[in-house]
Amino acid sequence: MSKEEKIKAGYWSVATQKHLKEFTTYSTNLDEVDNLNIAGKSGRFLGAIRGNTKIQNIKKLEKMANNVGISKNELHLIILPKIEKASDKQVELIKNSTGEITGIAEYLFTNNSVLEIAGEVFENQNPSNLERIAIETMDETKRIPYLEREIMEILIKNGFREEDLKLSLALQEHFKLIKRLNKTKSKDPIISNEYVWGYNHQKIAMAVSSIDFGRKQTLKEVIEIVQNSQGYPVEKLPCADKELLLLAKKVGMLNPTAIKSSRGIQKEFAFSPNMLEPLTYHDDILDDVKLLLASIRFGENYTPHSTINDPVSFLEYLIKYGDIGPHDANSTDYTLLEKKGIVNVVHKTKQKWSSYYGHYYTKSGYCLELVRKDVAIEALKVIKNSDYKLKIDSEINSFEPVNDTGTFISSEEFRLKFGESPEPMQEMEDHFNKVLRDELL
């Protein structure tokens, strides 16, 4: 299996797992995609720890794993051993004298490294043809949707049997990995997937073909706003037509993500599907850039506690010096970024210059340490767009700070909507934040 094939397998394993996590463990036929599920979880976990180099607090590792749907036993008995075997020494487990895993050392510098290891995990599990077909189907239909007959012919030429193809397509449709669209005169349905809409204007046109000209113009204006100002708060889009916005979100013309607070506050932020490099395996499949941008948006528009008045300067300083602070907001406003492993929140004492008094003074408090420099660089590229209006006029000034924030909802989860997770309790979240910061051993 070539490096590119491994990256492809890792990419679609992660994409699949982001869908499968919305199904309960006893969902019918979930066992048929178990290898994809395990490889996807491995990729998402590696994405969370990448850049830390070494984590020696096993509780912290367990919380980071839980944040991507991996239980403690699953982490120790399945995920970590499989990752170490597949990583070619890029990931090493730290163990005590009795053989218990106590930490991890990693040497992963890019998301491609993460996806390649996830692909190797997938290959090492001797996946079924049904799972291999799923990867090939999603990869083919990401580029362009096909008639069912056409995708069958392509995959038969690749050596797959017709009976396996039919079974795999049914399985993929069951788990909403692909969609069958019967909107043509032909009886042959169109096969498309979660990721195709942003890149295929013909199919978007089909989805909105029945909309009158005036509404199409309104939709066009909304899309242009989001393309020019990624992470735009959905409730502030100048469109009173809720059905139109719902259609745009459903078909993927807009990719909504959300930050949901533990007290019931949920705010949506809209991105265009081709925010980064389109039609490659570098399109923020791990949601890191979207989460960083959404966190800044949330802090600027929905809490008085954040002090990021100039996001370009903020990110440039963080990229150049590796940390920023101390500031009280750092302990509360960025917990989702901390859970995702994009930053670390650490307590430090620094010498600061006072231009008012003309001398240095000592200040202690929480600082943000940048773990994923590449994520911050990609986010900086987006917000340097001259149309990126970060601080949108808002009358909302009474929301709690972002430490109240407990969940990031990806675009895929938005379109699945398979029930709500339980509301996290603030006391529990505070405890887990201390675990993440090595304040509790």
C-alpha cells in the first residue's frame, strides 16, 4: 500500500468515523464497518495529540481520547497498541515497570502523517471488501457524483465483485456515507456523498432548481458573504428566509459548525466547503482550523470576556513567539482548543513591560501555548482576507464566558442530527480542564 493510498484510507476512515459516532454501539450492522471505525478513531486521536511531543499524564490522554469518542478501555487495549504498531516509531508508548501505559511520545509534524498512520491501522486490520469499497466509493464521488451504474462499472474494473458492491453501497447509504438521489429522468439514481456538494456546481444547481430567481439571488448573496468572511455567525446572515438557509446547509453549500455551551447556548458559524485546499486530503478533515476560527468568532461576538480585538495580530504573535499571556481569559475562553490539542493552557510567570511606568513588572497567570503551528498558519491565511469582518455588530452582551463552552459540532454532525449528547455539568468540566492542564495527576 503506497503512502498516498494510506493517506486516502486514513482520510476516509476519519470521515466515516465522524458519521458513525452518531450511531449507538448496538446499531444494526455497525460491525461491518468496525475496521473503518477503529482507524478513524485512531486518526482523530492522533490529530488531537499531534504537536505535544510527549504526554506523560495518562489521565490527560484519556480525556483527549474521550473527546473523540474513545473509551478508556478502548484506548488502552485497542487504539494505542494499534497506533504504535502502525506508526513506524513515530508514536511510542511510555510504560512503567509493570508494563502499564503511562504516557505517549509522538513525532508527528503534519496532518498527512496522522492520516498515513490511520490508513496503516486500517490496512493492518485486514479490512473487508465492503470497507475497501466504501473508501473507493467515497473517494470517487468526492470528485464528482456518478450514476449508480457508472460507479459500479468503475469499481468492477478495480476488481470488486458486483454482489459486494451492491451490499457495500446499501451499507454506506444506511450509515449516511453516501446518498442516492432520484431526481433525474433516468431510473438510475445518482450516487453522491457528504463531501461532494461544495465542489459540484451542477448538483447544487439541481438542488435549487425549483427556487425562483429572487430567492436564488438572496442565496447567492449569503454564499458570497460566507466565502469572504469564513466563520460568519449564522444568525447574523442577512437572510430572513429560514427554509433557504436550511437548504443551503443540508446540501453543503454552507458548512455550519457550532459551539454549544454547557448551559444551553448554541451558536452556529458558517464556512464555505472549499475554505482550504479543495479536492485534496488537506481540507481540514480533522476540523482544527474551523474550530480555531469558530472559537475566535464566539469570543468576539458572544462574550465580553475575550480580549482579541485584532485576530491577525493575535495569531501572528502566537505563531512567532509560541505563547501569549498571561491573561485571565486564557484559563476560560479556549477550553475547546485545549481539548482538541491545538493549544495548551499553562500557568506562567513573565516579565512584562509597562509603557506607562517605563519599567518591567512581574505578572503571573494562564498563557496559551501553541501546539499546532500549522493550524494557526492556515487560520491566519483565512482571516487575512480583507473581507474577514471578525467583530460583527452585536447587541448581545450577557452571555457567560467561553469556559461555559462544552461542545464543538462539526459540519457532518449538523447534517446527521442523530440526537443530542447529554449536557455537561460545569463542575465536571472544570475538573476535566484541570486534568488537561496537568493540574490534577
